[in-house]
Amino acid sequence: MDWLPLLSTVGLPALSILATAGVTLGVKAIDLRARNQERRQEIAQDRSSRMWDAKRAVLEGIIGSCVRIRQACQQYADSNGNSEALTTTQRTEVLRALMQESKDLDRAPGGRGALVAWTEEPTRQAVEQLFDVIDAELQAHGSTLGNLRAALQLQSKAIAALPDDLGSPDTRQRIDDFRIYNAMVRDLTEEIGSKSSLDLEALKDLCDNVIREAREDLRGQHGPGV
């Protein structure tokens, strides 16, 4: 029996079908690899975007803190920009601003650790120099600043409690309370301001340095970034 005619009518079409199926499977495999690669790229881009958002939030946070500290210093500068000849009250107000900014940074997501994790070395060094000054002042005066904060709250409540009618039976007691808390605020302010050796000009320079380095960090000038 001559098999060639049979092969030509049956075998060749079958081979053609198998070849077509093979090509189709190959195309599908390539398409699957392409989709997997695209998905991996999307995941990587999303991760990079989230990391950048976290880094930007940290840098913008420390820039904002330094701007506010600098404003507190500049608020008491004279017409020549000199803030050395401060009253004890003015110096204490700057220290209160330092204390508040330090607390805000500690309460931020990641706290100070985020500054170490997300900033490049030049920014990190500038921030550490600033924190060295802040921590030294708070270590020396933090307890008294806490007492002052409590006294200010009591003073505020005493003011709110003063009666409109001076003939009220408890007027004398409320006035006495106000005087007591007012004296506490005055004495604590004097104690802090007179004992602090904080150099406000140096503090402004440190803040300027942090702001400059953090902005460079935001522009990616300190390294490859995230």
C-alpha cells in the first residue's frame, strides 16, 4: 500500500495544526512573561513612590521645624538682625519654641529615627548638630520649662475665672490665685532665661544649614535617593 498519499492528506494538516498550536503557546508564554515583568515594574514603582513620599514628608517636616525655630529667634532680633541682647523673657520664649518643635518631631511618624533612615549624610549631619544644641538646652532646662508650661496653664485658667463683678464674694480669692500663678510664671521665666547660655545667632545658622541641606536632599543632590 502506498502511504504517501495518505500522509499527504492526513499527516501534513496534523503537523500544521501542531505547529500553529506551538506558535500560539509560545506567544502566550511571551505575553505572560511580559505581563509579569510589567507587574514587577509597577510594584517597584509603587514601592519607590511610597518611599519617596515618606522621605519627602520627613524632609519637609524638619524644614518646617527649622523655619519656625528661626522665626522665634528672629522675632527678638533688633533692627540690625542682632539677637544677642535678649531679655530673660525673650530667651525663655525661644527655649519654649525649641521644646515644642522637639516634641513635634518626636511625635511625627518614625520620630527622630525617620530622619536617620530617610536623609542623606550631609542632611543627617546638619540635623544631628542642631539636635545636639536642642538636647543640651532641654536637658539643662527641660524640667523648669515643664513647670513653666503648667504655671502658664494655671495662669490662663485664673484669668478666665476672674469675675466680671468685682463685688462677687469670691473675687478676692480669684484675684489672689491669679497673682500667685502670675508670680510663678514670672519667676520661672526669669530662672530659665538667666541660666540659659543659648547662642541665638549660632542657632539660626544651624537652622539655615539644615534647611539648605534638606532642600538639596529633596532635589536629589546628595545621592541617588530612593
